[in-house]
Amino acid sequence: MVPKVVIIGAGWAGLSAARTYTLVNPDADITILDDDTSVGGVWSASRLYPGLVADSPRGLFEYSDMSMLDEDTLDKKEMYGPLKGKETNHYLQRYAEKWDLVRRIRFQSKVIKAERHAQGDGLPTGWRITLASGDILDCDKLIVASGLYSEPSTPAIPDINSFVGFSVHSKLLGQHHHRLLNPNIKSITVIGGGKSAVETINLCLHLPNKPHIDWIIRGSDYGVPIIMNDPTSRFSLLALGTSRLFSSFSPSIYDTESWMYRWFHSGHNWLGTWLTTCFWKLLSLSIRRGTEYDKSEQGRMIKPKVQDLFQSLPHVCLIHNGNPVLDELHKGEQITVHVGELDHATSSGVVIIKRPSSFNAPEDKQKINADALVWCTGFKASTSFFSPSETVTLGLPMPLDAEPVANKNHWNDLLSVADTELLTVFPALRKFPLQAPKERTTNYRLYRQVLSPSSISANDHSIVFVGFVSNAQTAFASELTGLYGVAWLEGLLTQSDFPSQEDMDMDIARTHAWMARRYGAKGHSSPEVPIEIQTYFDVLVNDLGGKVHRKGGWGEYLGVYRAKDYSGLLEDVVERRKKMV
């Protein structure tokens, strides 16, 4: 039978999953649904605006089966140089064209519901997809590649709809940034302290009307951690971060047996423990000095209070040399920083609360007038098209106060056991207490961040999740999780390849306990694996029966791991697995 396959999302994960499926099963009837007007997801044409750059440099932001670079004529400075948003979009468009994926994509097709559908005639249960247009699609296999968080999140503050000026979420800047060119816009308020806020400020600084920029951030111990990147440097910090030696200084739940774990993180080798501590202190010091927070009062306002940036890496903003945001912030002429909580909106701006410096002092409210508001306030989970009961069954994020009691108790018990166990495996994590989740939701409860344990236990080969892990190598992570997911859908991975559901749940609990200790509040509610991603790749490749160590010699530990190192993995795994089935 020719399977009908629906893929939700035409970004990094959706495109690579489609490409993999065409290789594993060339006869599959594949439809890719995307609510945008072009491929790319975050990097679609409609989301591009002047100054937008990728955090990953050239040479590290590509699939294994198509290079972004002409490596015969490329020097290393170009290889690890800044990657513009438009270049990324063009690469993904070329990829879709190369593998004949464009004709399979239905653009402007927003999914509003995904529900199980009994197909009859003894066929396995499939899925029924409902679009915002009212169209309905039935499929045998469903690949969810919609990204971790894709729905804009705006604070629900009083009178938020009373503002009469231009108001936009950062997701929509690509479509509406031209409206900021209006000469009547003399002041813009940017709300949020993450990467999108820094990029928005950079955009505003280049506007010909030279508006004043008010930047509102919340008071947090993390402040706004910034890494300055010099693309002309002989050594790329971003490239070094993909080497096994560099990542080995970070404790990884995906590596608890290697010599690097025993040396650096077991607690049984004082020299390894000391070296790890020194590494993070030196890295934190280097980052803080490079940013020069103490150069001005406004710099000190965004300066992280925590000395050790070990837990704050998911919050880091990367600024390439030449970006004027920090220089202008230190000058204080065009940018004014405000630290406080949003209280309410008015017709002409917002009001914030500045927390008092002493316990008995009254709260200080300040009104900030603006002609335009840009909300750089993050995103909601992208899987809201599943019903509440299916969300629980599949292990997807849900509001903490909406989680069924039995399910909550089950996971709380597992997490308690897992956290106790974790601190014996990684004793250095004891100094990082558990924090409340950044988002008031549960984390994803997927095995290997790809499969629902309930699906594996039920031998249900109808649904997988691809690209649902926050990391520093988005392109290849999408490709590898796509291979893992398609292998399950097509029976190349079988139920016998996995532990029992009880053991899978415990594995997930261990992973979440590690994320919560390693990455604090954000790791509590989001699958964060930015530094340890190479060890995550190792686990998936090993599960698939592929070759884990791909470089050999000293290059295995000191070399930069790139997607090209995994060239041929897909074909090798498919051939090996088909012989086993």
C-alpha cells in the first residue's frame, strides 16, 4: 500500500523529513503543509528583514547532502562568517528544488486540528487534518515538524488593545517592518530581552527617520547575556563549540559512560572536576569582558547578575562585530533601557513597574510613550492543534494547571527519583537548585525528542515529531531526527528496538531532570541541548545502527563536527535496516 504522508511545516525539519521519506519509500504520497507563502519556517521570505542574521555561521548551518558553500575556493574566515537571513532562505529554497519537494508543498495551509481517524477495512488508524480554510486531509502517517514554538506570545496585560499606534510581534516584522519607516514614528518601544529584541533594535537603529528606542527588559539575574562574535578571528568560538573536546566540559545526560564523563563529571577525578570549573569560569569571564557591560550605566542595567553563565546559555544573544546595538546603548542617545514589569497599556504607550530597591519602598510606575510597540516576547508551543486528551497521550506541552492529576503525579514521582539519581551521576549539579519553569507548561515528554512512548508501546507507526529540540546545530538536528522519525514510520525501527514504556518514561524523566538542573528555568519547560548536542547525535545514530565516530584520530575530539561528516549516514542506515527487517 502506498502510504499517504502529511508533514506539518516546511522549515528545516519538514524539508529534511520529506527528503528522507522520498529515499526510504519513493512511492509515498507526501504532502507538506505550511501556513506561510514560501519554504523556510523561521527563515521564510515573509519573515526576513534588514539585518537579520543566523546564530550559526556559514558552514555549520546546512544539511549533510547539500553544501551551502563552495568549499574548493572558500577560506575559513568565510566558512565561519555571519550568515544573512536571505542566504539561509535561498539555501532552503534550493534544497526544496533539488529534491523535488516544492510541488508537494501546500502553502497558506494552517493546521487547526489533528485527530485520529479510523480508516476502516482493517487498516491502521490514521490522522485527519483540518485546515483553517476548512479543507480536510486524511493520511496514514503524520510528521509534525512545526517547530518547538511558533505561535506568537504577547503578555496579557490590562488595556493591551487600547494602544492606537503601530503594534507588532517580532514574528511579523518581516511583513511589516516597512511601516516603521513612517516619518511620524519618532519613538519605538521594544519589549523583551532576547535575541529577537537585539535584532529588532539593530533594525530600528538603521531606520532613516532615526526614532528613539525605549528597550524594556524584565529584572532577572540572567540580565541580557551577550556573546560578541568576530567572524574575522582565526578561531571561531561557534565552530569550536561543535568539537567533542569543547562540549565534553558540559555534563550531558547522553554521555554517562565515556572516559570524558569519568574524567570531567563523575566527581571521582579531582583534576577533571577542577578543570571543568576553571573552564566555565574562564569562559564566563571572557564573555563578560568581551561585552564590556561596565562601560556605561545602561550596560550595567542589562549585565547578568550571575557570575557563572553555565545555566544561561539558552538566553545568550549573539552579536557580530559591526552590529551597533551595544555601542549605541552605551552612548545612551538613541536607546534608553528600562528594567521593570509591564503593568498596563495606554492609548499612547505602556506603563511599567520598577521594583523598589528596598523592601519598604513603594513601587515606582513609569509611563513610556511610543508611536510603535514591538513585542519580542517569545512564542507558544506549536502543537495546540491536538486535543487536550491527545496532548496528554502523546506527551506534548500543556498548561501546568490543566494537567490531569494522575498524569501530574506520575511524572512528579518519576522526576523526583530521576533528580536524586542525577545528582549522584553529576555531583557538580548540586550547586544549581531547581527553578520554577520559565513557561507555566510541562516539557515535551518524547522519547529521544522524537517519539511518543505511548505510540511505541501501542506499536503505532503513524506519528512522529521532528526537530523538537533546542540546539546549536539546527540543520543537522532536523535531518537526524527526521531520519529517526521516518525509520519508525516505515518500520525500519521496530518496537523491539525500544525499552518498555516504563523504562522510556524513566529515561524521559532523567532527561528532563538534567535539563532543569543544567539550564535552569528554561530547561524546566523546554528541551534544551545547545552545548551537548553532539552527544545527543551519538545516541540517535547508535539507536539507528549507524557509525557514531565519523572523523577518527585526534580529529574525533579536536575537530569541528559538521553536517558533512554525516554524509551517507541516511543511505547506510536505510540499507542496513532494510536487511534487518
